[in-house]
Amino acid sequence: MPENPYKSIPAKLLDVIEESGTIKTFVLKPERPILFEAGQFIEMAVPGVGEAPFTPSSSPAVSEKMDVTVMRVGKITEVLHDLSPGAMLGLRGPLGKPYPVDTEFKGKEILVIGGGVGLAPLRSLLYALLDRIDTYKKVVVRFGARSPQDIIYKDLMKKWTTNSPMDFVISVDADDTGKWKGPVGMVTTIMDDLPINISDAVAVVCGPPIMMKFATLKLLELGYADSRIYLSMEKNMSCGIGKCGHCRLGPYFVCEDGPVMTYDKIKNYEAIWD
Amino acid sequence: MNWLFLHSNQILTFVKSITDGKLLIVPVLIEGSWHLQAQNPDSINEFPNSPFRATESLKTFLFIPAESVGGEIPSEKETVIFGAKSCDLPALQILDKLFLEGAFEEPFYSERRKKTIIIAEDCSDCLPSCFCVAVGNTPYPENTADLIFSDVEGGKLVAAATERGEELLKKHGGSFSAATELQLSEQKEKRNAIKEKVKISLQEQKIEIPENIAEILQKKWPDKIWEKIAETCVECGACNFVCPGCHCFSLTDELTSEGKALRTRVWDACLSENFTRVAGGANPNKKREVRLRHRLERKFIAPYEAEEGYACSGCGRCIDACIGKLDMRKIIQEVANA
């Protein structure tokens, strides 16, 4: 008898970290370790309320605990945001395909473009890249936030932008603090003159759909090949196991064939950015 | 196929023997419509059959409308379904591929599929909504079912189309004889006649389905055509629910009155507005005409649902079920002529 893929693994909520006005990180301890690779996702359930897909934001090298950063945006995330440490949640996964950090990325220059809460799944990718930093020629990160207040993981970002093996720049759409010293403008405005040899590079894009669209168009304009642009296609991944049909995109199930998909695979289908 | 002959005086013995102790599902005529229903094996007095497909498709019994899936996988009862038709079978291949293959096997479907014997028979008549012959199908089964039956003078021809079917014939087949040339040519004649009948029915309704449906649907038609077509769709999802090959579902979580978390897998419909909506409101298939076209694309463009050919077998259930009088045969015609 196969295992029941709909059954969640109970996970205890150890800690809740407030990242911004609408974003919290939930630190979970699953009853048994969940080994995931960067880019894979999990279905996180509030028992009896519902479940939704999230990509862990912690390091894939850590299996006994898992961080999931969640923006308060819908029915389940609202319930999640009201939870306190000690609550029991459910996890299913890992699901979907990871970034090819040890294969296609190997020996390349890696450009990571992120926006908004897209930093949450990218954090686990960046941990994975840092773990094998010597296997890449370089890692360049360009990240856009709405305002300095909306930047999550503030301490880590300070460290990564000032003292890390990555070339990491953050821009804000608007500075509402008057104290921002970095660039101001959409993330696409800091994508010119990148210290990247495009012919030897891969690009990763993760963020809100509108940002992904314009970042991808910018990458194409810069000369990136379709097949080297890795996009996080977050659709309505409900069952997460390639059966329920909610995340269909052309012939693909985003939950099974993605959520990380290269642009060449999906560019001919409608509504990829919606 | 290796066809055997079962004399009419042996048929009931065979049916009783094969259904012994199992849950029996047979076509039953209720107020002019054929329905697949559970029946007490003792009340069976003749070979269970219907002239054409029943209202319910096989998925109703294998991928049931609502099922608790959050806990243990129950052991299902051995079941025999009589009355499957040729238009029920391609969908079974789609469901098998989806639920049994890939990275995850769907254990609830798998358990039922393993324990269900499927017995199919040639159609002897057709409904106005039938269009199997226009989408590469036939009104007689040729594969996928465990056993296939055809009516001939004095009894029935039977052949196994699966390993399980072969075993059933070995186990219950003491009274079979090899089909004669005469019986085989009678079967061929009857099969050609029913095929012709479906064709004539379509001609009489002035339905001409073009051969290149995938190509027609893939062209970027102005949305206006689809807007007009979708005008009468009320998004009830009936087409999805009666379709033998539609498999979309939702998982719903709720608390029981005892405070226990319950997870249920329920049929869902890609025609409903929130089917692709995500938290925050983004929805790639927000427009009704886009959802309607999406459903047709899934049925006719390979490899979206079927690896090759069409994922629609022409059963016409969606046509009969639609309260908005949408007829996919006419939609295809309309788009082709636009």
C-alpha cells in the first residue's frame, strides 16, 4: 500500500518572528525531519482550517527545524498570523522540483533577482548557494523592496549586503524613512551594468508576478537565454502532487513540474504572470 | 482479440459466478435514463446492460465525489461494474495515468481500481448527444475493460482485454466455446451498423466536427468569439462532474463536532471562478470565456490530458448536463467557422 500523500506530518510551532507589518516567520519542528532542497515547497496546514503552499525560508541543510515566512494575505495566513508558539500545525512535503544548484548552476555565475516577500523562498536558495559557494564563479543578488520598512530579515540582509561572498544590492521603490542610503527605484533599475558575464550565467527570479514579468523582460533584453532564466511559478498548488488540476499551466502541473521552471518551457502559454 | 461464445442459457450462471460476494454495480433504467447503481446480486435475472452509456461515468465509483483522505487508507470491497461503454474507457486510461503514475500514487483511487472489475459491452443504440465516432472512438469497446461483451444470436461473445480479464475467463469460463466465423461476422456487422447509426444521428443534427480540433483551439481566436459562446455558461460545473475524464478536485479541511481535523477530497470544477485563484486575489483564469476555452483545450490538445489523440471520448454527457445549452460539438464548429 503506498503512503497517503494527503496526510500531514504534525509540526510544533516553536517560535514566531515578526519580520514586518504583514510578514511573520514561523519556526516549526516537524515530528520527523523533512529533507528538502532549495526551491521545493511544502503544504502547511492549520488543522481543521486549511492548508496552503509555502517554500521554506530556512537552510535546506537543516532538517529538524524549518522556517516558513508568511505574508498575511488570505484565509489561512490570517489564522496562521494569530497563532502563538506551542500550536500544532501540519506539513506535507517536500513537493516539486528544486533549483539545480549542483548541476546546471555548477561552475556558473549566478544572478538572483528578488522582490518583496519573494525573499523568503530565496533565503533558502541563498543559504544553499553559500554552502557551495566555491562551486560557482560568483553569486550576484539584486533585491527590491517597497520601502526600507518592508525589508524582511533585516539583520541578515545587513550582513549579506555588507559582509558576504555575494555581491548583494537592495533597492527600495520609495524611501519612507528618509534614512535609506541605497538605491531607490524598482529592482529593474539596478539590473543595468551587472558584474555578470551573461554568456556564462544563469538567472533566478522570484517575487510578485508583476515584478517577475518585468525582471524577466529585462533579463531577455540583457541577452539571457530563455532556458537559463529560472522562475518561481507560484500558482494555486492545492494537492501538491500533480493530481488536482488547480495549478495547471499548459501541459504542466506547476506543483510537480515546477514550481521552479525555466522561461523557455512556459513562455508560450497564456497568463503565466497572472 | 480472442473471442469466446457464451450461450444464453449460461449467461446468468456466469454473471452470478463473477459477482459472487462482490459489490455489484449495474445499469438501471430510471424514468427513461440509465443510471449505474448498486444492486443485490440475487435480484439479477438477466445480463446487466444498457443500450448506450449511463448518466454516471466510471469515475463516480473509482474517484468518488467526496472522500475523507486525511487518515488511514481504507480497504475497499471487491466490486464488479457492468454496463461500461466504449466512451467510458479512454477516460479510465487518463485517470490511471494521473492517479497511478508520476511521483505520487493516489492510494484511494489505486485501492478501488485494483478491486474493481470492469465489464463493458457494445452499444446497441445511441443518444442524440453521442459523438464518439467524430473524435476517433467507436461505439464498441476494444480495450481497457477487463471483459468485453458483444450480443450475437443465441448468446454473447466475450473477450478479455486485461490480464485480470484473462484470469476471470479461466476461472469462470468452463462453459465458453470458441466463437465461430459466423458469429464473428455477425458481430462485425452489428458493430458497423451502430457506428453508422451514430454517424447518421450526427448528420441529422447537422453536426460536422472537423478533424483538426487541436489546431483550431490553439489558434489565438479573438476573445469576442469565446465571450459570445460563454454567455450562457452559469459555471455550475456540471460538465466537469459528469465528464468521465475530468479529475480536478479540492482538498477541504474542517473540524468535526468532536474537534478532530478532517480532510476531504471533493470534486472541483475548472469552470468555477475561483478554481485558479490564489491568496491575494491573482487568478489566471478569471474570465469565464477563458475557463470554458481552457476546458476544451484540455480535452483536445495533446499532451495536456491525453498523451496523444483526444482526452474527450465523445460520450456527450457534458452536452446533456449543461443547463446553458452549451454543446462542445457546436462550439468547435463555431470556432472553426469563425
